[in-house]
Amino acid sequence: MSHTLYAFMTGLGFQLALAICLAGTLFKLGLFFKRVIKKDAAFLTFFSFWYASRSILFHLIPFASRNSRLNPQMTTISTIFHAAVITLPLFYSAHAVLLSDSGILFLPRFPEIVSDTLAVAGVAALLFFMGRRLLLRDVRFISSLMDYLLLGSLMVLFSSALWARFQMPGFLLASLIHIIAGNLLIASIPFTRLSHIFYMPITRGYAGSEFGGVRMVKDW
Amino acid sequence: MTESNQRIIDADDKGLDAGLALFDEAKVRRIIKKVVDEEASPRLKAYLSTCVHCGLCSDSCHYYLSRDKDPAYSPAGKVKECLLPLISGKKITPAILKKAAVVAYTRCNLCKRCSLYCTLGVDIAYLISVVRRICHLCGVVPHYIQDTANSHSATFNQMWIKDDEWLDCLYWQEEEAREEMPEISIPVEHEGADVMYSVIGPEPKFRAQLIYQAAVIMEKAGINWTFPGTRGWDNSDMCMYTGDYETMGRLKKAHFDTAIRLKVNRIVMGECGHAFRSVFDTGNRYIGWKTPPIPIVHAVEFYHELLTENKITIKKKLATPVTFHDPCNIVRGSGLHEMARTVVGHICETLIEMEPNREHNFCCGAGGGVINCGPPFKNERVLGNRVKAEQLMAAKAKGADIVITPCHNCHGGLEDIIQHYGIDMEIKFLSDIIYETMEI
């Protein structure tokens, strides 16, 4: 049973998750731009790829924006977390094997020490994020059930990955949980706060376009 | 409980209460649906979907910092308090709508500082403006600012000034000025002038000396200028802040139409921030102009031109040390902070900076129409800007006796802060000091 599920989740299940993610993203972006054309002429008029890129860059480079300098802990930890969550799905050796076996992508593979460190750092970062959400009054005030669920799902994803990687007791179940959690998270990207992955270039980009192109002021 | 962490829960305002007396949930829902589905940009839903609730915007807000980090005053906290209850689909009661109006109109200056501090670029000021639009359409608007909007609608100025009173004020100021400079005149309706000079309603009403000073500066600089003699002389716009965009469009059209009728080359605006936002950025868009149809020059840019091109001469710089408060609408609204400092450098010997400054300045607390919500909300406004008082105190400790700010709203806001926190400082416009130090 578990072998059948494993085969499904690494095959058709993964393709399905990817398809839902891509179709959902395209649908959301399509709807966004359809509405922009209908209702928000300012967006199309003022969006500037130059100023958008400038703003996005200054907000992504750690310590380039004033707020990132004012929050050095958060900047460092969230940078490491994003490095882990973006690179590990592609360059962790086991993922790379699955991808190359499926004939989708042939990518270089991280040495084990790199992927292990990133995964452990990812768990630590998630604990930090959960700590902020629970302990900081302003973050707790705006947190919803979905925010906790999302963090919990990521925690399951990372910890089951480490469990499986170090082949601790029950690692086969852990790897199954990891694969299911991964697929569910991929499929949920367009429908949850993970949508910031594709909305960020639009929202930060538009802010940068307005501040840079219209108001002639830097926005970082 | 200290003064700064008392949350003002129940505001007594007859404008809000009058609107709520006609409360009809079905109608409110129709309005919300219309605004969200038909009027608002799709960015609204993108912002709500993309905000990861990280709380990194909190420390950008002067209300949050001044209210001992009460989370209800953080930018994202305010969205949770006012916008989310209206669009959640749950029951909307008069209390929910009143709270939304109080938060949107009186606890956010729409200063856009938080937009600089959100990595994802969530425009909280836009979200708050959507709530104001909903409240306007529901008729639930604080009394004082609604009265100002009514004045705009009826008289095309924000102070209920009649057409003849405007002209009377100009002639009165011309007479005053002639005691000092017998040859001076205040040109009115001079077609083909280079500059149309426009001001906000409170200048003829409360600060008429600014008109006199402007005339002297124009005369000495040899500017070919004119005031309009008709409606369209007032560049201010509280309708932009109440959510009455239809009237905002009428006001801006009247302003531009007047300049076009007078065949001027450019509009120079007095020292006002919100009016600049309306003329330069918001109102022109509403009536379909990507950029204003006639170049708009803020007073800071104009003084910069006069001083750097030696059109006026400063006989002796002001010796009293000054500090400079950056008005949000010309700094985050138009990047004029360096020009302003150049102007200050020409007219004052010592500038003591407040920290943070320039595009990272803290708002005066009056902007976004908050001061126009009047006495019922003054306490909320002053308590919500303790950080500005601390900035001023720090500048005072370094020797600054004067705070310069080229914005009427900032003057009002800083006056209240200075009075409430007992700071011994004088507030001046740039033109006050230019007039004081220039060769006449």
C-alpha cells in the first residue's frame, strides 16, 4: 500500500500537484491582469520594469533596505530559510535523482553537508518564525489559523525530510509524509499566502514603479 | 495605564452617528460589493492574499510606536481592524462600521511610510483608502472633515470662502504690502502669465500673511505671475481623503481648467503637502491625466529655483538653529527632501537634523485628513505621535529653536504636538524665513 502511494506521489501525484500549481498560478495571474485592464489603468500606465526591478532588488538583497537593517535577526534567518526552501527542492541529491529519473530536469546536486545544513537551518528558521508568531504581540494579533497551519505544514515538510534523510526509525513513513506534504504545499501555492511567490514581483514592483517613476523617491 | 496606551474605544462624533442612524446592512453590503468588485484595483485582493502577516511593518508606523506598540495600531493590525470585518462575509453591525470608520479616518495618516518597510510591497494606505471610500458611500464620515468636503463641493474651496471674499482678501493683502513696497501689486486674472499661484483655503482664512509674503517674493524675483480671481484658486482637497472621488475630480478639473484658461506656463503651489498630492498625483489620475496637464511646481521647488538662480538675494541668513520636518506628501510623494535642504542651507546658518529623516521621516500626525476630523479625535492624534515629539525634543536638545516645515497640515499637527508635550519651539514656513532674510 505504502509502495503504491509512494509511486503515485512521486509520479502522477507530483505531476498533478505541479499542474494544479501552474494552472492555479496562471489562473490567478490571468484574472489579475484581466481585472487590471478593466479597472486599473494606473497600474498599466505607471508600471515600470526599471523601477520595479530596482525596488525588488533592494528589498531582496539582505541589509540593503532600512527595515532589513533594523531587523538583522529576521533578515538573516528569513534569508537562510528562503535559500533553503528555494534550493533544496531542486538541488538536494535525492530530489535531483527523482527529477533526472523522470527526465524533467538534470541539475547539479548539493554535497550532503550543504543540503543537511540548509535543512537543519530551515527547521530552526521555522521554529523562529513560529516563536515570533506566538510571542510577539503585533505578529500574534494579525495571525490567523491559516498562518499557523502553513508554518505547521512547512515544519512537517522539513522535519520529515531530515527524519528520512538520517534514516531514523520509521523513516519510510517519514519519507512518505514528506512527499505528501511537499505535493500538497506545491499544489496550495496559488491559493494560500504562498502566492507571495508570484504576487511579490507585482506588488513590490508596482510600489517601486510608483515611488521611483512618479514620486521620484527611493523606496527601501 | 499610561497616557499613551489608552486606546480610545468610543468616539463621539455627530457625523458618524448621523450616518449610522440610517444604517441598513443590506445597503452597506451592496456598497462594499460595488467598491471591492467594481471600483477597487485587483491589487486589493493581491495585497490581502500576499501579506504573510510577518509584522515587519509594525515599527514603521508612528501610531504603533507612540501607543506603546499596541498591535491594533500597527499597519497590518489596522487593516485587520477596519477592512477585514467588512469583507469577511460575516454580519456587519453599526458598531463594526463605526470602528472601521474611526480606524480608517483617524488612526492612519496615509503617509505610505509602511510601504517602504514591507518587502512584499503591500500598500496599506491604499487598503485604508478603500475603507474610507466604503464609509463615504455609506455616509459614515467624521463630521468635521465631511463639513470640509461639503465646502469643497459647494464653493470649490475648503473654508466656505465666498467668491468676493477671496478677492477682498487679495486686495487687503495688496494694501498691506504697499505699506512696505508702494509699487507692489497682487495680479489677479492676468492672462498669459508665466505662473499661476494657487494656495489652500486656510491661507486667506487664517494665514493671510502668507499671501502678502508670496507677493513680495514674486515681486522681488521678477516673476510674471497671477492669482486666479475665480473658483479654482484653492488647490486643496479633503474629498480625496473622505473617499469622495467624484468631488475630488471636480475640484482638480476646476483647478487645471483655471490655469488653462489663464494660459499660464505652470502652476506654482504654496507650501502644502496634501494639496500637492492631490494635484500632482491623485486628482489628475482620477480625471484621466497621466501627469498634470500643466507643470505643477511645489513651493520648495520654486524657492530652490529662485535661490539657486539668484533671482532673490538673502541679505543675512537666520542665525537661530533650525530643524526641518519633511512633509510626507512632498518627500515620499515627490522626493523634494534634498531640494528643501538646499533651500534651508541658503536661508539658515544651522540645520539640525531629526532622525530618521528624508523619505524615512515620521508623519506629523495631521496628514491624510486626520487633523480635519476635528476636536473629537485630537487626543487620539496627539497621543498617536509621541515619536514625533521625541524627535523634536532631541532636536531641541541639540539647539534647534525653530522647526521649519513647508506644509500647512504639518504646521497644524506639529503645533498640537508642541503644545501637548510642552516643547519650546517655534514653527515656521520656508516663506516666513525667506521673507525675513531676503533683500527687499
